[in-house]
Amino acid sequence: MKLRPLFDVLVVEREAAKEQSDGGIWLPTMAQRRPQKATVLAVGEGARDKKTGKQEPLQDVAVGDVIYYDANSGDDFRVGDRELSFIRRKDVEAVIDG
């Protein structure tokens, strides 16, 4: 299945939640924080400008980028055994270089 996001939507694969704290304590599922780091798998064509109606391409996020985003954003879904998410461009806070 090929997934093509629309407008300013990104398809990302989130980093796995930490099951153990930095100090070595195992965390129950309820205590695990939702990850804020993900790899971009697909990028939409961009949002339409409200005044002109022209499509503005997403230039600062590309497939393969690793991003930080707002932890409360996105809609999760499953494709086979992979957990993926839809995230809007406005919720991306940074692209990790290198």
C-alpha cells in the first residue's frame, strides 16, 4: 500500500516510547511519555494560500528527515505491524540535522 498525504500533512513513524528510565527503572505503560521524535515517511504537496488559492509546497521538511513535534499532535494508525501518525506541518517544531 502506498500512502500519499494531502496538503500540509506528513506521515511519520514515531520513535519507540522509553520502557526504562535513565536511572534503570522499568516504566509501566501508563507512565511512558509519548515520543516527540519521528522520521518523516511521506510529505503532502503543501497547503493552499487562502488569498490566492495557489499551492505552497512544503520546502523545509522532506522524506527521511528526523523531526521534533508537539507531543499532543497527530493521529495514530497502523499499517501492517508499523505504528504511523499523521502530523500537520504547523505541529513540527524542529528538523534534526546530522
